[in-house]
Amino acid sequence: MALTKFVAVVYVLLQYLLILSTQSESYIILSRQIVPGERPIDAIVLVPSISRALVQSGEYCKLTYQSLAHFVVDRQIHFYAIPSLESQPIKPIRNVVAFAVDEQQVRKPTPVSNPSLGYSAHVDPIDFCVVKRGGIAMFSLKDRLFYSREIPLPSGTSAVAARRTGRYLCFADRENYNIIDLEEAQLFPILPISQAPPGDNVKIKPHITVISDNEFLILSWTGASTLGLFITGSGDPVRGTLEWSSHPLGISLDYPYITTLLPDGTIEVHGVDLQTINQVIPPPSSASSPPPSPRAPPEVGVSQRLALIASVCGYYVPSSQRAAHLKKVPVKLLRTPTTL
């Protein structure tokens, strides 16, 4: 039996194959791809329905204007086939601030075909948005990349996070969550990322989670706790609200449950339908003391929980020894320079 997995190490994409047998288990590297320009990798979106991976990479570039130097991020989106990780002959998309693939299309499984029975699977293209400094570019992708149109943004509008479901895009700028109806090209702000009193200058990380084809969950810090608000694509609140004593480091949807990781290492599981707490997993006993601020993670300990990662198609432990193989393995993030 063999299973594959993908790893991004700074600017290198690695594909591993796990060989399972009755005698031994081992990983071997099947593919190694270096992102053009050796730019650090910011995000990877796997789209099983079209067997493609969208990889966002970027680096800081120094710009000078009227003797004033400042730095901006020059991000690009590259396209790879999965599971082979072969680079696709598609020109990268440049000047990317953020991008969002339609979540409903990301959740579609890999098409199944059976030529021996005389049928093949029908594959639809996927739609995604690219937020740039001046607008939102609309694309579709299958074997080729097609540009549709661009929706202009108000001057000075940027994006630090974005999620899309169907015709609706929810994105966070430096201060607010915003909703855009992509068909009507209408934008309206929804809720501040932080509602803390004036004088609280700590930046809060925005969280946007797609719940369904017409529903998002957004998180807002009040200065004393974090509220989770369910909204429709039209910006209307639905259901009730969720609340956390501190601002979550990570959030994951496994409907009908929302799982969050808090700064002190606590994991809380809420029910989406009734907005109740279903389970609380306390922090590891060896974790360090609670953070001085509800927004800042504590000093990393030996068993500190650092992140919460969602897996659209589930999570597998490909090992007959199960938990015995769930251990940390050191991987170099930077390659050692070659001495000539």
C-alpha cells in the first residue's frame, strides 16, 4: 500500500510516498520542485476536482518614490499538477495581494472514471478571485487559465485574508471584514476586526471560515473576548454568536462543529447549529504559563500546540503503529549554500 503527501519547505515543494508493508514503513521523495525565483511559499490550495495545486509565493521588494523607500510584497500564483507536482505551462499571476478559490469547488472530490466500462468523469473548471492593489481579478481554471473580468476596489483598499463561496467573496482589510457580491460588483463593510477601545493598538489576526454556499463565520475581538458572527453572502447575521475568552490562533470547520485553538493551548469545540460548547481540551500539562495578553501566544514549550490546520478530505495516519509515528521530525527550512 502506498500513500502520498505534500510538504512545502520555504520555496521547495516536496512530494513524499509512504510505502506500507508487513515488514517496514518508510518515506521516499517522489518529486521536488523549486518555486521560480526561490520565493518563499505563502499558501498552497489543493483542488482535487481538476488535479491542480495553486501555490502562492512572494518576497518583499523595495520601492523608492520621491526619495521615500518602502517595502511591498510581490506575490505570484504558480500552477502545479497533483499528485506529480509537475509545473504547468501556465503563466504565473503577478501582483497578488490575496486569492480565494470557490470553497464549494475545493471540496469536490477527485472525479472517478472507468474507461473499461465506457464512461469518463465530467470535470468542470474552478473559479477563483485574485485580490490586487487596485481591484479583484476573476479567473477560471481547468487545463488552461481564463481571465474573466476585474472589479475595481476603492482607493487604498487592501486585503490580508479572503474566502469565497459561490458568488460571494468575504475579505478582511486592515480594519474591517467586507463582503462583495461578485455578480453585482457591490462591496460593503460588515464588522471591524477589532472593536477594542481606542488606545489598543495591537493588531488582531482576522479569521474567515466558509460554512456553506451562502454563509461565512467571521471573528471580531472586543477588547475582552472574541465574538464569532455567522453572516450570509448579503451580510445579514444568521444563527446566534460564538464567544471565546481570548482570540483564537486557528479555526477549523468539520460540520456541524467549529474547532478553535486558543493562545494558552486550549482547544474548544463548538456546535454550529446550537452555538454551544461541545468539548474543551485543556492545554498540555508541559505547556508554558498562560500568555500575558489574550491576543499573544505564550512562549513555546516542549508540547505547546502551535497551530490548527484543516483538511478538506479528512486526515489519515498511514501507519500500522498509529500514534507511535506521530512525532516531530526536524526539516531544514533553508538549504546550506554550496561552497565553490
